[in-house]
Amino acid sequence: MKIDIILGAYDRLRISGITVNPGARENVIALRRLERMAARWESKNVCVGYNFEDQPDLNSDSNVPEEFRDAFESNLAFWLCTEIGRAHV
């Protein structure tokens, strides 16, 4: 599921020493970032079968094969670093 990739990314941030307990707002931001990341990869012909949706849902299957999970989680964690400690209005 997409939320599993997102939680995996946040887990990688914790491993790096950054304490993050994502709430609903952080998960929505992460989902948007995940969707954009997958779209960018696909535009570069890195096609893994990601499940694109008109209305992305955290609980939808991502369709990311297991062999690509590390890449998705690690790259998403990098993208989420810019959100740490940032106030959202």
C-alpha cells in the first residue's frame, strides 16, 4: 500500500537520527510527494507499475514490486527532509 512506502520513508528518517512522528497532514504531504516522484520516474522511463490515481489514496495498493521498495522509500525520505520542522498553514 502507498502508506507503507510513506511510513517506510519516515522510518528511514528516524534511522538517520531525525525524529518524525507523521500525522495526517504529513502523510498527505508525503502522498503528494510520492505521486510526483513516481510520475517523474515514469517520465524518465523508470516504469515499475506504480498505481497512479485521479484521487490518490493512502490505503491504495502502490503496485511497486518488492525489488523497488528500497528505492521508493529512500528517495521519498530524501524528498521529505525538506518538510521536517516546517510549519504548514
